Amino acid sequence: MKDRELPEAARRSKLIIGSIPQPEVRKNAETARDWKYSEEAKYLYRMAVLLRERLIDLIAKIDRSRMPDPIISFTDLRNWNTLAAYRLTRNSQGLLYEINFNTEHYVDVEGKITWRFGLNKLDSKRWYNS
């Protein structure tokens, strides 16, 4: 197919080369203003990286390499007792390291999606400044 036959969006796009899609998936989730879980994903990505850096990487990897950042997703897991699930296999898009949050535990509060067990899940200032 010649360049002039490509749609405009395809001509402006950037080819993703490599096998680490997490940064691009995160960027898309955090900037998707038309997605109701965008702000929650932004918060959870920050907390996941913080948790990995401060707890997991220090003890989990013998060779001291970094654990990969997770993919944050939201799905109705059809079980009220499940808050979230970590996939040990690839998801339907072929991505690894996914934490899937149960949408059953999110409610709409004044037009904003909120975790039903509290607005402030963690004291962010305490975690970031320690």
C-alpha cells in the first residue's frame, strides 16, 4: 500500500517497536478523557509503581532487576468477593502483568467513578513523601 493510500491517522501514527507495551498502555489510559476510569487508572498506576519500587523490587528479584510495571484494567469480575485479580497468563490483547479491578466495587459519585470503600484509598502524601 502506498503512503497516499493510507488513512491520515495511520500516516501520523508512530510505530511501536519493542516488547514492553506497558508505558504506552499507561499513557493511553491516563490521557483517555472519554474513559470513565481514566482518573482511577492514573492513581492506581502511581500506587502500583510506588508499591513495586518500595516493596517488591527490594525482595522479589534475586538478580536485582526491576519487576515490570503492571497493566491496570477494569472489568466486571462477576464475583462481589473479588476486589481485583492479577493475571498469570496473557490477556485478550496478548499483554502480561495485568491487574484487573472489579467494576462491581466502583460507584458513580457526582459524575465521577469512585471506589466504593472510600475516596482516599491510601494516604498519598504519606507514601510519596516518606
